[in-house]
Amino acid sequence: MTLPLSELALMLAALVGAGAVAGVIGGLFGVGGGTVLVPALFYAFSVLGVGGESNLHVAIGTSLLTIVATSLRSLATHRAHGAVDEQVLKTWTPWVAFGGLIGAAVAGFTSMEGLAIVYGVCLLLIAAQMGLLPERFTLRKDMPTGWGRRGVGTGIGLLSAMMGVGGGSFGGMTMTLCGRPIHQAVATASGFGLAIGAAAALGFAVFGWDAPGRPPLSLGYVNVPAAVIMGLLTALTAPYGARLAHRLDRKMLRRAFAVYLLLTALSVVLKAL
């Protein structure tokens, strides 16, 4: 289908704005730019009347592909500050990627309403962790190993894939709850995003290959133009957020962002239902 020039311009403006903000958010909070990209894409597709019943799936799949570029830039910046735990990154990444593939497969067989509920509930959990728990709150002294690492790592990838977010949302949360400093958690989890984004985006493209109700120019559940535009912008702006993460007292910013996540979760669920 062909969109009028005015609607194309509106969609382009929405993609540019969301991509720029998402990159900074991903680098600053380590929660994954998908918390901004997914609702922005979902509403843009819906308001402009493109696609249909697969709009949320495409928003999530597209967000996952952009996370690859964001994570590469964020990880490089954090490594320059010496904040990445390379041992955790090396041993957890295979299980996180495996979980991303499983999450893409589960999402492919889930209705838009069901996926919206998963997205909303998980976003509420992230909002609660950011807004209510102090940054130094811990459940154990160090990261799990053995089967604990396999199970938790797979769970991080699965939930992140179904939400279209990077590894920071659940990976960063896990590391801080396991006693790691917040800056190290944000830095290391940015590397999880690379594994999740690559594995899950491939899965969303494959499992949504013949799905009906997709926006034009989509490969499966990945919209190519939106991924290119947002990927470039998030990659350009992510380092700024990563640098700010090492300079700012983020207590009030975390709480303000938690309120945004709460409102976003409710709006996506209501829109889908």
C-alpha cells in the first residue's frame, strides 16, 4: 500500500524522534531502547492504518534488530570506561541468545492481545524495580553459576525477546540484585543486548514470514525501513547516554523513567485490547 506524503512525513518524524531518544535511554539506563521504540512503532503503525493484527509483533521484531546497532556502540563506550565484566559477558551470552530464540518462537505463536499483556506486565516489573527498589538492594552476593546461570540467562533472553528490549532490562536487573555495582551491571548487560537482538530478530523474521496483517516492506515481523532509520539513530545517540551514565546522579531520573514505563505499559495493553 502507498501512504500519502503527509503521512509518510509524519511517520518519518516519529521514527527519527523515537530512535534518537531510545538510543540515549538505552545507554543511560541500560533498560533497552525497546521501552521507547516498541510503543512508538506500535502507535505509528496503528494511527497511520498500516498493517493490522501483527502491528505489535512487527514493532517488537523491528526494535530487536535496532538493538544490535545500539548494543555495539554502547558496549564499546562502556568498555572504554573499563566497566564491563568480561567473564560474565562470556559465560552468560550463549544462554541469553538461546533464550532470545525461544522468546521469538513463543511470540510467533502468541496473539497480539497476549503479547501486549506479556509486554505490559514485564514493563510494570521493570518500572517497579527502577522506581521502588534502591539501586543497592540485593538478593544474593554474586551471579548464579551452573544450572542457575543457564536457567536465568535463558529467562532473560526469552522475556527480552518477547518485549523487544535489550539485555539491560532484565540482565541489568539481575546483576544489581546479585550484588554488582549499577554501572557494571548497565555496562555488561549492554552486551547481552547484542546477543538477544541478533538471535531474536532472526527468529521474528522467520516465524513471521507468512503472517498476515504486517506493515509494508516487512521481512517477517521486522519492518526494514523502520529498522534502518531507528538503528542508525540509536547507534548514533547511545554513546551519549552511556557517557551520561557515568556522570549523573540518576536517582530522580530513574523514578521519572519508572513513571513513564508505568504509563507506557498501561497504554500498550489498553490499545491492544
